[in-house]
Amino acid sequence: MERLLHYVWKHKILPLKPLATENGQELEVIDPGLYNRNQGPDFFNAKIRLDGMLWAGNIEVHLRSSDWYRHGHDSDPAYNSVILHVVGEADAEARTQEGKLLPQLQLDIPESIRRSYEELCRTEDYPRCHTVIPQVPQIKVHQWMDALLVERLKERSEQVAARAERTGGDWERATFVTLSRSFGFGLNGDSFERWAMRIPLSAAGKHRDDLFQVETIFLGMAGLIDDIKAQMSEQEALRLQQEFAFLRHKFGFDEPMQRNDWRFLRTRPGNFPSVRILQIAELYHKGMAQMSRLLEAKDIDGLLGCLAVRGTTVASRRLLIINTVVPLLFAYGRHIGDEDICQRALRLLEELPAENNYILRQWQACGLRVRTAADSQALIQLKRQYCDRADCLRCRFGYEYLKRTKE
């Protein structure tokens, strides 16, 4: 309910009667302030009038006044700038670390808003707000979808940037790690990332022209040489094992992963980690697992060609563009301050068809148009960061739902 109280204050869903603080001061809310999701007061730079005098400062919102002390704000100088304490129930006075007595507004949540919010949280339907989506103006839908897409790209690009930081600013290695993670296609994503961080690329680079050597290093470091023995003769399998033992001794490789580090259960043979690793080895051998090659590709067809290796379909390569190339380009563009590269990443999503899965079909059934990968990526962000967390109060569709209830 405290989150709902934040919502009511943020959107100025105030009683029609004149407002007054608990000590009888006349109150006018001019600007509720900017919502703060980090440490410190809940709303920054608010403007209010108390008995005709203009005040500018911060606002703190609690379900009960006593929460001020329960959260330790009375001893925190960061809360000395608070000019108004907004509460659902005024059960105590509130004083700052400087000893200032704060004016308090007891703000009631309208019953219709409370009831609708509880319905949103309680329903097992998906999407929860499906009844209102067809009525939302298209311009608002597009604005929210655009914001969700940028939000998702920023999140994913920050993950790429974190990999580059872990590798000492090596964007080529960060590209290899990101590409490898995507070849896990969700189920083995974490394992592929750990594997990629272990691969001695300096050693592999010395043998890049020899696909067999690259495959030996990649499979050996994954602990999966035994998994491909059935695909080769006994002599070839023995040669592979001997070659990896030699290279490991020569270059002093780290400890390889073990087979139980990988998930095979409920995985189709074409998605077995050993198969995917051979595909990555082929990309590496061809020189395609590099940021420079991704930057050189001019369009979708060029990227599909770069990622074309045995056993991959056009659909799987499109997913690699969505999950690897786009976040890499967006992250790199932000890193070097090149807006053109960021815009190119966005255009790729607008040119690719949308993914096709059950979740997206549910959104389509609500009346949303899901045509491009930009649309589907925005809706994936909506589901994961808002719907799955029942965070309807931060969602613009949720806002429309509660707004129409109020009306």
C-alpha cells in the first residue's frame, strides 16, 4: 500500500476539498516533485504552499508516520531537506536530525483506486491490464513501447559494458563472451559465459587458421571432447585428446570445465553445448566473432552472412543479431560516444521481424501490434521488469487502468 501511496502523491490524485496538514496549516501542492528510486527522500524538488508561503524541497512518503523513525530518518542528515511528510496514517510526529518538526499530510487513497490496484495485483490473467489496452490511444502505446525498448537496450548494453570492464577494456573479448553467451540460448547462457571467460584467446589466436586446433581448444576447455567421439573415428578422437593435452601443456591453460557444468536435459541434439561450441569455433576461425566484423556489416543480410555456420538456421541467426549484435553495437556506441552506432542498433531491431512465442501472442490478442523485433523486445522488457514483478504502478498501461477507474 505504500507503493500505492507513492503513486497517488506522484500523480496528484488529491481530495477535492482544501488540504491541510495535521497541525492545521493550509496546504497547496504545486509540484509533487521528481520520484527518486535511489537512496534519500522519495521525491526531489517539490513545491508546496503552507499557509500561503512557498516552500521548495523534498518529500518523504510513508504508510505510517512512525515509519520515519523505524527507517532511521530522524538520525540521517540526508532527510533534513524534507519539507513535508506524506502519510497514510498519522500516528506520530516526525522530526529531522536537526530537530525540526515536519508538517504532515495524511493522504487517503481513493477507494476506487485501492480496489482496482488490488484487482491488478490479485488477478492471474496475463496481461493483468488486458481490458484497458484496446482503449489506450495509439500514441501513448507507441511512446511507452519506445521507452521500454530504450530501457531494455540500456540494461543489456550495461551488461556488455560490464564484460568489457572485466576484461580490462578489451571489446574484442567482450564481443566473444557476449556472442558465446547467446549461443547458450537461455538454458546454458551462464555456462557459456563462464566458458568464454576461460578461453585463452591469445593461444587460440595463434592457431586461428587451423579449424581443428580451434575446435580442440574450445571443446577441451569446455570438458566436452568425449561428447563428440561418436561423430568421429577412434583415430580422430585419440588425436583430438592428444592435441588438447599438448596445447594445454604448451600454453598452461586454466582448469577446463566439467561436463556436469552444462545442461543437456530437455535440450534438442542441435542445441547440445558441444554442437554450439563447434559453431562458435567456426565463427572464430572465419574471423566473424569480432567487433570489427560486426561494425563492417552494412545491413541485416550482411550480418546473417557473418553468422552463417553449419547447423544454424536463419531464425537462430536473427536471434543472435537481436541478443548479441544489437546490445554490442548499442554498448560500443555509448562507450565511444557515437550516436550513429546506437541508432544503427535500433534500426536493426526495426528491420527484423518480431520473435514468435506464446507471451507475444497474448499481447497481440489484447490488440497490440507486434510486427518488428523492436516491438517484441519492448514487450519482453514489459513482462520481465513490470508484469512479472506486479509493478503496475510504474507501468503506463497500469496508469491508464487506474486512471480510467478514477474517472
